[in-house]
Amino acid sequence: MDHFSVSYDQLPMTEPFMHCTIPDRIQYYATNSPDKAAFIIHSTSGGREVITCEDVYQQSQTFARGLVHLGIQKSDTIGLFFPNSKEWLVSTFGILMAGAFLPAFAMEILKRDENEISPRVVATCGAPVPKECAQVVPRFCKEFICLYGSTEMGCVSVKRSQAASDFSDYNVGKPLPGVEMKVVDTEGKTMPHNEAGELFVRHRVAFGGYHKNPDKTNQVLGTDGWYKTDDIAFMNEYGDFTVTGRCSDIILCHGESISPSYIEDEIKIHPAVAEICVVPVSDPVCFQKVCACIVLRKGSLLSEDELRPFLSVGAKSHFKFEENTRIYLFFERFPKTAVGKIFRRGVKEEAEQRINGRQ
């Protein structure tokens, strides 16, 4: 196994890049394998429905034609909210076939009995993945795949695990062919392995810039092609990259840089906690205080006094700050984005209002 001393890696492109869209692939399989099972839908009532490649293509085409008839045009953005179902699949593919855009949804790790489903692979992307998710191997599948990327750069890395022990918290693996990845400090110097910094990515299949926003483009995309992801990451000695948070989410408290993800990881395992979002609130003394915003599970009770010692046991190894710089707020629910993720800025604004009386 290769050992790395600095946080840079690339995988050369050995084959020419073949452009192919999702609708292209759906049409390909509908033409070449029309009767092959594309999806198997298990209902909560115990039903089982097999959808063939031809079914997927024809039903998605029908949905796409309906969207066009309603006035949906190419490059329009459509919000979609469905549980995992045949309707979700058909709607998603139909939107793409109509030329519209669809925000990505985070995948929830399967929580079913072992005998109920048996896919060969479980793959996930779009959200940080804790190591507990890899326990689907071998319970449900033979391989667990975690993909990492962005709208601007596409998919850039992959971590494949044949055993739960192969995967660690927020591991995004190694670069895909044609991709370069490196971790840099605030001056742009490549970091040694196992030291955190900002993750930069360079990819031949990259965006050309933000629409009519050259200033924002110049902030994130260098003339040398390196894209600043705003993700905090490190690369271990074996070449695997791990993303631990967002640079823009860092909380500055008494000169200490505190990553919200570390605190969230400690609090979210409490059995009474349903959701957790750690945000900064302004303070005249320490600049920013750490505010842990919590949604409790239905029927659960949890006081601030009970939470303080629970957090301090596991979290002190990750960050240092005085007890009086922590704030705990309890929410009935969090504001969410169109794709169902916690709207962190909205949580921060409400926390700021409740603590300091302003937004």
C-alpha cells in the first residue's frame, strides 16, 4: 500500500472521457435490455414491484412530456419532495429528460431486516457519511460506496468498502481518473498528511464559472484550474481524504477555531437527540460563542444540565473552550432547504435572534 508524506494525489486519465447523460443511459438500457429489472420497489405493506428498463424509460418520457406541456422549459429548476417510491424515480428521470434541474437528495442508510433486501452495493453521496453507515456491509450488501463531489466539479472521489472496518468517519476515498486533490493551508501550501486544511480539487470536467457572477467565480476558481471547495479535510498516509466540515462554518471563539461537526458528532449520539446543528452567535468578548441547537426525539426530555457533562466527556479532545462560551437552544423543528437538509443559516439567524435579539 502506498504511503504519502504530503496531502496531494491524482489518478491519471487512462481512457478518453465519454460524455453520457442519465437520460442517455436510461434510453440505452430500454433499447438493449427492455425486460431487465431496473428497480425493485418494496412497500411498507410488504408489497414488491419490479420495474423494467422499458417501464422506466416510457413512464419517465410520459412525465417529461407532461412537464413540457405545463410550460417547463430547459434549464428550469424544479423542487421535488417524495418518499422513496416508483413515483420519485419516474419524476426524477422525467425532470432530467425535460431538460430541467433537480436538487439532489441525501440518501438515508437502509434500516431494515437483513432478509428484506439484499442489494449487491449500497452507495451514498450528497451528505457527510459517518462510519456507522458502513455497517450495511455485510448485513445488506457486499460493498458500501461513498462518493464525493460538488455541483461545480462533479464527482471527484470514491471510497469503496467491502467491510465496515474499511470505512472511517467522513472518508471520501481517493481521486477518480482525471482528478487531482490536495489539502492546503491558508497560504496555499500543500499540507503534510494527517494535517487539516482546505481541500482543493482540479478536474478536466469542471464548471466554467457561475452564471453572470465573475467575482464569485474568481473567489473559488484559480487561473490554474484549482477549485476551492470550502471543505476542511486531511489526507492520511494511505491517500484517503477525509472531509470534516466547512471552512465557512468554522466558529472563532477566543482565538480558537472550532469545527461544528466535531461537536455535532458528540451530541447526535445522545438517545434523546433527533437533530443537531451547531452555529456561532456573536459575542463582544470572545467574538463568537458556540451554540448547539437541538431538536429532541418525540416524547424525549433533555435539560441543558444533563447535556453539559455528556458533551464534555467526548468533545474535549477535539476543541478547547471555556464552559461559559457554550449555549444550548432547543427547537421544535429546524428550517430545511428544498432538498431536505438543515438550513444552517436559518438556524443561525433564529439562534442570534433568541440570544442577542437580532439577526
